Amino acid sequence: MKDIAAKACVSISTVSLVINHRDKGRVKPDIAATIWKVAEELGYHPNAMARSLRSGRTHTIAFISDQVATTPYAGEIIHGAEDAARQLGYMMFIIDADDERDISGDIDRMLSWGVDGYIYAKFANRYISVPPTLDDLQVVVVNAEERTVIHPRIEPDEFSIGYDATARLIHAGCRRIAYIGCDEPAIAQVGRFKGYRQALKDAGIPFDKRLTNRVSHGRPALEAVCKLLDDTHPDGVFAFNDARAVYVYDYAFQHGLTIGEDLSVIGVDNHEVICDTTVPALTSVELPHYEMGFWGACKIISMIEGTDPIAQNRVTPAYNAAPTPPLDNDGPTLIRCAIIEKKSIVGGPLKDKDSTPAQAEETSEQTTAAAVATA
Amino acid sequence: MKDIAAKACVSISTVSLVINHRDKGRVKPDIAATIWKVAEELGYHPNAMARSLRSGRTHTIAFISDQVATTPYAGEIIHGAEDAARQLGYMMFIIDADDERDISGDIDRMLSWGVDGYIYAKFANRYISVPPTLDDLQVVVVNAEERTVIHPRIEPDEFSIGYDATARLIHAGCRRIAYIGCDEPAIAQVGRFKGYRQALKDAGIPFDKRLTNRVSHGRPALEAVCKLLDDTHPDGVFAFNDARAVYVYDYAFQHGLTIGEDLSVIGVDNHEVICDTTVPALTSVELPHYEMGFWGACKIISMIEGTDPIAQNRVTPAYNAAPTPPLDNDGPTLIRCAIIEKKSIVGGPLKDKDSTPAQAEETSEQTTAAAVATA
DNA sequence: GTGAAAGCGCTAACAT
DNA sequence: ATGTTAGCGCTTTCAC
């Protein structure tokens, strides 16, 4: 900056004004032009360190998460958060926080860095508690719930996942709809199951316990699924996730049935590897990982800056099967998940023109909250 | 720091010495103790910004990658890199570099930050070219190849993957071994196929073209796999990856065969969702994503600091099915991949005591390099 | 053993 | 419309 000032025969402050675009009506345009030219020639890059030291703001956020990796669904949350952060001029640090590992050291490092805000994410919708050290700072929770709400957060609308998936099967003509559940009584299992029951109820279809089970994976899961299908012969199956839906395919192969013709199946995750590997491709409710990450970064930056980057159109998601919810909510935000149509439901993919199945009512938010509270 | 100095009745420089552990024999121990106590009381955190401004080093690296997310195999590279970086006192920025997107803006930001080094990673082993802007800086390439080698890099030993997988099947008694290949002539396809042929040759088994094909995914892939199996009735199948191995399972279900008893299968990726969902669980060659990320961070930090953190035992991988290769190599490093034993091969998982199948010779590195060069 | 002081590159209040 | 100057918090040289 000193060099630029010297070469352009102006003072350092003038250079600073120009470089920071605060020269409107303060610096003569031709001088400003010269400064830009010289800066270019010299290959000038402002020193972020010095700038932050002076301004007290680092334009940096930290993404703290369990298993940055170990789940295959992981990356899109990071992707979405990075995308929003980048568009808004922020850099994002990544911190892996295994449940077992003590992250106080990392938090100290973050405090030393003067990170402007924190995204605390989980890769499966779980109960968490944010380390108390962070409570005084700007924190957003993504894809998780705190038992007592302290920080703004976003998570999938699990009730609606169950409701919409079931309603989609009903819309395709299914009347005996099985639910292959998850053996862990997690937020997701409870919410999706409630949605399933509500959709049946709204369609006047009686709930039949024999059509549901709860499984893990591997041979016991496959056997349980086969038994359920053998015993009850459903015409549609809503699986807790895509992996569990695979067992329905296995059953179909064994019994000479064709998914999408003899039997409809819908999963959850829209897991790329599974949904595009299965034949026919599996219709699935997509968990909006990208969108949640994107929302999280927008939210934390809005808290830092006191503005609303979404309302101001300063940022565009690269992907939004699920529309980005608004930021003006400091409590829990539920995000509605989209069904990604493939070919595993009788009648084939829904075209835009086709009437869409009834969706869960707006009240679903309270319903889920209640479901979860009693879980 | 000023506050500490005041409260401890010493000068700022003394505080600095103590905080930075450079007080040995220079500051009286009791004074040092006081300083630590006061620092603790005041909740002092050194200001990394000021420190970096002064020292010119940020202890920060950038992880630049395509599709941070969109592949499900993604995260472990990040995980490994973050793990090593953290243990060595570095923070890691994440930058998503979609092939289409212009990342010069991001690079400018990195230059502004004064990032100490760059990891340039891909999530599928591909040819890349590192942006020339980075050529003057410290760069390590992970899971990719440059057409002309400029930067140190690490990638999976694709030849050995093919060799070891095939040898494993031979060891289990298979003699008619099919290869379900990939329709893209990528580095991985070429290398694994060469390894497959070499293993057959070394075992004195003639190569039979009819036992191999190359498929994509979905119905055409399933049909091609079924046709191959119908036509040739192999006793073992080496699949390019786990997703393609699934079609062998589908075939088996349709024909009442049992994988692991009537037919052996081995995949590549050790993709969690697939390998633990299939019945029986799929034995697979694991791509050492964590290990490559870990190596990449160690390597870039060794270049920055001029030391060898691995040799100095300053760092421990959380996971190493594949042992971390040494850092003293500024050209390409190939990493040998481990077979993760599950239950899809006749005779069951290999115990430690069992004799292991012959492995590709040490010369495989040259062989792969050659294979790849002519690809 | 300890302290004073310069300066890393930049911003912003103030002076001209 | 432009220049001067005082720090941001820290490290490090040098003097005591």
C-alpha cells in the first residue's frame, strides 16, 4: 500500500480509500484510476491480517461438526455453507468434533482467531448441547436440536417427510402402505412415523401395526423386511431411508416382482449412490443438506452483520430442491423436504401438471415439535 | 497482554516471552507463574491476527476441491487433512472449486489471507491442472494427477487395487474371475484393469475377454452384468466399485444364488452404505481417503516448515487401514489400499493367520505410471 | 532477568 | 479532495 502510494504520488490514506471503494466523491476519479492501475501492476493484495487487526472483524466463520466425513450424506451441508459464506465474502474454517474428542483446544484457537461466528452442525438430526464456551458468541445450529433452545437452528421437517412420502404413495393408488422404520428412536424416526400415521388418517386409511416394523441393517433387517412383506403383501412401502428401501428391492428380485409396477417404494435421503444404482431408480425424499448449510451460513452472517443477505439478494443458492426458509426467526426453523421423483412408484414420476398429493398442513411444525418433545 | 502486564506488574515483553514459552532461563519462574495465573484470570487468548501480522505466518492452510460434497466418498479426505492440520496447530479453510466456477476470486482471498499452503484435491482420481496463480506457492495435489508433474501429490495405487482384489479371489479358489469395469476410461479404470490382468497372468490363469465388460449404472448396467453372468458363469467377480457390485447381488437374488457361498464378489470403495447394507456384507478394497488427506496436510506443512512431522512423531492418524507413506518424495506418491474383509467371498473373511494372497510386486508403481501414461 | 521501543499493514479520525 | 497520524496486539531487537 505504501508502494502504491509512492508510485502513484498520493498518500497511503488515499490509497486505502480507493481500495476500499470509499472514494466516491472524496477522491478525484482520475487519481482513483491511477491507483487501481498501479495496484494491478504491483500485483497488490490487501493484507487481510492487518485489516482484521485494525477492524476487529475477520470475515471468517467456523464450521464445527461431528464426523465431517464419516457419513456419506455429509458433504452437502459443508458445500451449502461454503457457498453462502463465499458469496458473502467470508472464509470458512472446518473443525471436526468427534463426540469423544475434547474440542476446547479448538475453541481456544477459534477465539484466538477472532472468528466472527460459528455454525454447529450434525450429520444426523440429533440432540446436542453446544459447548458453553460458545454461548456468549454468535452460534447457529444446523441439523440438530438442543434440548433447551439457546441458538437459532434449522432442521428437516421430519413430520412432513413422513406425511408427504405417505401421501405420495396414496396418490399413486396405494392403500396398504408399509413403513420400514429405524430401530433407533431418534428425532427422525419419531417424526417420520407420526407423519406416516397422519397421512393415513387424513386419507381415511386405518393404521395397521402389522404393516410397520423397525429395523437396523444387514441380514436381520433383510429378514424382517421379507417377513413383513410376505405376511402383509403391501402395495406401497415407505422406508425410513434409502438403505432400508434396498431390502424391498432385494425381496422383489427374489420373488420376481418389479418395483414401480407391482409394488411402489419411496425412501428418504435421495442418496446418490443408492438411488441411481437401484433398478428402477428409487424415488426418495431428499434431506436438504445443501439448503440447511446455506441457510446456516446466511443466518450466522446476518447475525454478525445485522442485515438480511437473503432479503437483500446478496446471495443465491446453487441448488434448492427445498426453498431456503427466511432468516427472521431466532428459534427453531423447520425446512420442508422435496420428493425427488424417480421410477419406483407405480404410475411413474409425477409431472408438474399432475395434481400433487395433499401435503401436511402448516400446523405440522407444532405437531413435530410436540412429537419430538414427547419422544 | 497489556492488561496482564499491568496486573502482574511486569512489562509487555515479559508477558510475551512467558506466553510463548520462550522464558526458560530468562524470566524468574515465580514471575512466569504469576503471569500464567493472571492470564487465566483474565481469560486471555492470544490474538492470532496480531501475531500473524507480525510473524508473517498464519498457520493456516487452504483445502481447495471440486464437489466438497457431491460425491459420497468425499468427506474422509477433508477429515484426514483436518486431523493432521489440527494436530500440527494449523487451521484449515475450505474452498469449493466446481470445475465450471472461476476460483481466481477465491485465490485472491487466500493471497490476502496469507495462507501458508494449499491442498488441491479431487474426489475422483482425475487429471487436473492447478491454477497457474498457485504455482509459485506451496501446493500439494491429492487424489489426482497433473499431466506434467509440478507439485508433490498422492493418489491410490490403482494397479495394486486391481491386482490385490483379483489375487484375493484367486486365493479363495476362484478360477473364472469376471471384471465388471467402468465405462469411463479414467485413471482408475485403466489401472485396475491392468492389475486384474497381471494377477491372472501371475497365477497362470488365461485372460478371457468375455469375462469382462464396462458399464455405467442403472438398468443398462444391470442387464449387461446379468448377461455376462448368464453367458460365462464365473465363480468370482471383481467389480470396479461397490455400486457395480450391487448388480451382482441383484443377479444372485434373481437366480437364487448366495453370494459368499455360490459366488464370490469383491468391490472397491468400501462404501459404508453399500457394504453394510448388502446381505452378505460386501468385501471391498478401501480407497484410502482419510489417509490421503492426512498425508496431504502433513506434506504441505512439512514444506512450509521444512520439517517432517511424521518422522518426528508429532502427528497420529485416527485411522490407517493403509499406512501413511513417507513424506520424502517430491514427485508422485502411490498409496497402497487395504482390502476390508466382510463376507462376500467364499471361505469367509481372511484371518490374520491365514496366508495372504500374493500382492503386486514393488514394481507396480512403474507399471501403473506406465499404464496411466498410455491411457 | 527485565523493559523500552520499533514496526508488521492497515483504517479512521482528524487536520488541512 | 487529500494528507497526517495514532493505534489495532503482538514479536523482537537492543539496552539496561
